[in-house]
Amino acid sequence: MDVLNDIFETIQLQGNFYFRTDFSAPWATTVPPFARAARFHHVVRGRCWCHVEGQEPLMLETGDFILIPNGASHILADQPTDAAPPLETVLEAVGYRGASLLSIGSGDPHAATQLVCGHLTFGSGADHPLLRALPPFIHIAGATRCRRPWFDEVLKMLVTHVFNGHPGSIAVVTRLSEVLFIEAIRSAGDEAPRLKAMIEGFSDDRIGRAIALMHRDPAKRWTVGMLAREVGMSRTRFAILFHDLIGMAPIGYLAEWRLQKGVALLTTTRKTIGEIAIASGYASPAAFSRAFVERFGTSPRKMRADLRE
């Protein structure tokens, strides 16, 4: 089972809209914070500065890619700066009305800086230890992309579709951006030790198999001993290795995963609360609701009603 794919399907990773920009100095804009979102920027031509809130400014060269996975505010500019007009001002100036693909600038092929930027979102209530392990940003330099062939190929295809504008390009870019997000995470291990350990855990023959078992059948009454026997380890050694790689105990992971499956079913299906409770591994709707309120601060029924509104 592809655990990463299951995680991002469950938390409803979705590409939303994209920018193709042509900027000539001076220019700067502030991308505002946005909950349950990730943004990326790829420098197709020229260079720019990216200042993620709480981090040191970073200069991006031609070919560089940066992913800001936690929706943090950041400034893009031709020079380092601590203040810039909000992105909304730029969008209003070009008459943006919510299209999935937007060109900012005159389309001048000789513009000093050309960027491809994307915005992805996660579903309501989306959470996972993997998301919490992500660093403030993931920077992949153009000079090192050759060491990440899958990422490099996906990025090249995405840029091609953004610039050619052929029928169906938006749908293709949407899917490619989601793949790009996942490939960027796979490539970020050296800069993010906690994330690296978790990716190793998903790939580990024993821990990865145990996680796949929980994902495949979250409703099963798993215990640490049962999972350890399934992967051929002692209970103690399994529990220690799981915690070292994933950052939490096996049953704690299972409890969180059951709630995420419950949120996904709640927001994407018309199943009853009782049906969702059983499918998510809870003995009763009441047990599911108690755990749900404790985790999200609202009941399953109210979250569904609020989302419909």
C-alpha cells in the first residue's frame, strides 16, 4: 500500500490556482497567511528574494524551487525587504476574478523575473504527523535538481503546461502540482531531520508495513503486540523503533489516523455519523463523537453542517 498516497488523499490535498508572472524591478508583494495551505514558487527566469515569516531571507536563482508547506506569510521581491504590498493589491491591479491560471505582468519574454507559483489546500480538519514534521520551507536549488530526477521531470512538465495554455492544461497542472508537492517532501530529508526519519519509517520493511496495515484496516482492534507480530518483531523493539521514526506511539498514530479517516468521510460522503464511526474504527457513534470533539473542538454533526453552509 502506498501510505503517502493514502495520507494525501485522506487529508484532501488539492491544487487550486496558479500564477505565471513577469516582473521587472522594482517589484514586491506579500503573500498572506492561509490556514491549511501550501504554496510553491519556481524561478523560470532571473532571480528573486523570498522572505518566509520568522526565517532569514533567501535568494532564489533561475531554476530554484521553494515550497512553503504550512501556509505561512512570505514576501517575494526583487530586493530583500520586510514590507511589501499585499498580494490582493496585485490581483486587483490585473483584474483577477478567480481563474485557475493567472498571468501577472505584460507577458514580456524579456522580463527580468519570471515565476510559476501555485497554491494547494488541505481539507477541513486535515492533520497528520507528516504535516507537523514539515520544515518552514523546502528549497530545492536548480543546480541540485539533477539528483532528484522524478521531481525534476514533474517540474519541467508543470512549467510546460503553464506556459503553453493548451486545452486541458489547467487540469494537468492541478494534478502535477499535487505530485510536485509530494516529490518535494520526499526530497527534503537532509534539511528536515524529523521529516527524514518519518519518510524512512514509511519505507522501512517493518514499520512501513505496520503503518500500511493500520491504513488498510483502521477499524480493526489493533494492539502493539498484534502489529509487532505481523512484522516479525518483539513488542518492545517495535514500539521503540516506531516512536523513533514516526515520532509517536503506534496506538497514538492509529487513534489520530482514525479521526482523519472520520473527517474525510464526514466531508466527502453522505454516510451517517454511525456509519462513519464504525468505518473509522470506533465502537459506537458516541465514542466517535467524544474523540472528535476532544480533537477538533466541535461535533461531527456541526462540522458537517458548517461545511455545507
